[in-house]
Amino acid sequence: MHWPFCQSKCPYCDFNSHVVANIDQARWARALCRELEHMRSLAGAQRVRSVFFGGGTPSLMLPETVDAVLKKIASLWTMEEGAEITLEANPTSVEADRFKGYRAAGVNRLSLGVQSLDDAQLKFLGRLHSADEALRAIALARDIFPRLSFDLIYARPGQTKDAWESELRAALAHAADHLSLYQLTIEPDTAFARLYEKGAFVLPEDEEAAEMYALTADICAEAGLSAYEVSNYAASGAASRHNLVYWRYGDYAGVGPGAHGRITSGEKRLATRARRMPGDWIDAVEREGHGLEAVEEIAPAEQGDEMVLMGLRLQEGVSLARHARLAGREISPVRIEALVADDLLAVEGDIIRATSEGRMLLDAVLARLLA
């Protein structure tokens, strides 16, 4: 469920997010529910294992909006007992006050966009909260929600390995059972991209960023959080079940402006894509019953490539036999052997997985593997 609105646009963000002063929540709830009905017609009867409210800033949704959407999902499909229901939130005090309302609506996992525990760095990153507010929101969330994750961004301008280690250890003292830890990357068409091109700031060298990545995995492992995905660390059994659907190339319905989906319909696997602009999307939903701008069949070869592209992010790796079933062809053994020789891939029976070095160079590994 994509909620496209934010209080402000973070300079590093290339997500489909928009700053809007006034939102008619009742109208948006109706539109999201109506597009869900259309998704039911595409996907048919299913068991729903997880729901993820992403954004944008979903914690700008009223609890009543979240409640209406979850009730609609439960009316259209069979919701599994104990289904994971995640909502992304920003740790500003006004949003933290809504946590109890989200929990009452059925949200059982919160993902907090903390990003840093340093006030100067939060300002640089364009965040509206302070480190103190973030820690208060974490404490409140731990009291209200059964499961909690929060995000941090590292390899920031001027940040040393020692400084990151200190910040990460401080964060782990407040963490529950999951952390998402991302290196700062410069995405095209963002405010940071324009500043970076002008030389306004410099990122750590690749070697230093790689050392921070390795240090991150080591420190999290000490704390009992394993690196089950390139940027995600969890205690045993606490991995994000919803995100695992993406990485394991499962089926998911994407609802809301700019949302993408992958749905199996009969013998076909379909890629869905919704209109990006909120106004265009909601007008289309009210006019046509959905805001989709494309529903396309995914060719077998593309399915195989997508499965590997997503699955190699995971520590568990991917099945070569599954790739062959989807793609109708095998990955070249010569390419696999070359990557193994370079210590970028490991092979165990039917499974290939990226090594520690390979995960740091994953784009290059995929380019060589799937070329």
C-alpha cells in the first residue's frame, strides 16, 4: 500500500513522494479500497501473508484510514492468522501519538525512519525530527508494537569508521529485533544529486565505505542480528516477512500511486504499475475503478533474471533449478565458475549465493552473471 505524501522531501530520496498541505483522508481511503477490489479481480482468491504500508510517509495516514484499508483487505481475501502488518513511520511526536491507533487497527510491526542519532546529521539529511524525538519514538513503539525495526544511513560525508561504529552501537542499545542499515547513495534527480555534482559535499571513498559495510555486519552479528539481506539485519525469526516476498520473487499486489506489483494470473505472471502522480491516480480510480497505467505479461527469460536479481540480495541465495524453470534456460556454468574463481559467488548444490565480497559488488556480479 503506497501512501505518497510527506511533510517535506528528503534531499536523498528518489521515492514517489509529494508534499501536500491538505489531504482528504476519507477520499483516499475510498480510492485505496476501490483499487483493492480491482486487484482482487486480477489476482483471484488468495491468502494474504503480509501487508506493508510504505511511502512517502504512511504515518501521515489517520488510524481510521489504515483501519478501513485493512478491513477491506480482510473482506476480499483470507488474511492468515498472525499476518505481518507493517507501517512505515517518521519519529516526530505528532505521528508517535498515533501509534496506539495504528496498533488497534491491526498494525503489528512498525518501521521507523530514524536515519541518524546525530542532530547535525539529521539536519543534513533533511529530517524533521531530532535524535531525542527518535529515541522517544523507539521507546514508545517498543511498548506498543510486538515488532519494531528502524533505519539508519551511514557512509555519510565526513563520517569515519570509528564514528559509525559508535553510532551503530548506540542504536543497537535501543534496537528490538531488526535494523535496516543503508549506505548513503546519490540517486539521480534528487537534491543531493545536484549538490554532489556541484561539489557541495564528498562521500567516503569506496574502500572506506566497504570497511564500514563489513564492520556493520560484524557489530550486528555480535548483537545477535544476522545480515539476512544486503542492508537488513535481524534476530532469528525476525526478518521482514513482507520484504522476503519481494526478494524471494513471490506474488504481491501493489496498490496506490506509483505502486508496482507482481501477480500470477492463471499461467501468466503479470507486472502491474500504477500512475505516479497522486492526482492522476485518484482521478483514474474514481473514473475507472483503478489507477493502473500498465498490466504486462513478464516473459520467461525476464522472470528468471528478476528472480536472480532480487534473490542474490539474500544470504540464502537462489536456486538454479528455479531459475531454469522460470526462464526456460540455464545460467551459463562458465559465468558462474568465473565468479566463483573471483570469490564473488559461492555454490552449494543447487544454490548460488553472493559472498561477502560479492554482496558489496552486487551490481557488477549481476551484470556478469546475467549478461
